[in-house]
Amino acid sequence: MTKQDLVTEISKKTSVPKEQVSNTVEAFMEVIKTSMANNQNIYFRGFGTFEVKKRAKKTARNISKGTTVVIPEHLTPTFKPCDEFKDMVKTIKVK
């Protein structure tokens, strides 16, 4: 599903014009990005958590060059779905 598909689906379910829904979705995503860039987690009950996780410093290998590279400690955005969400996805039959 693309962002436009999401906007269309929400517009159908709410009878709100696509332009308004699109603006709302854009604002929603901007708030999430800004909050996470400021090291803030976002919690949605019944959906999941957008978390900023700290990754430790580590040494990696560049196999093609045969060298080692030090990857510094850094923050990375993650999403952790709630149990109800995970259970919904688990019940889908694999094709």
C-alpha cells in the first residue's frame, strides 16, 4: 500500500475529501519524524510503538576490500507492533 492508497482508503471510510486526508497524513508523518529526531518515542495503544533505539559501537568487515570498519554508536528508528497487531498478522495465510 502506498501513501496515496492510504489517503484514498481513509477518505472512503470517513467521507473526508482526499486533499484534507492527505494534509493530515503528511502532518502526522512530519510529527512522527520530528519527534523521533528529538529522541522521543511515540506510543499508540492498540497499534504499536515508534522507538528510538541506541545501537552500540561495533566493528564490521568490508568483505570485498578485506578491511575492518568501526561503526560508531548511533540512534536508529524502530517500530514495535502491539501484541494484538502481531496476532492479526500471524493469522494471515501465507500464499
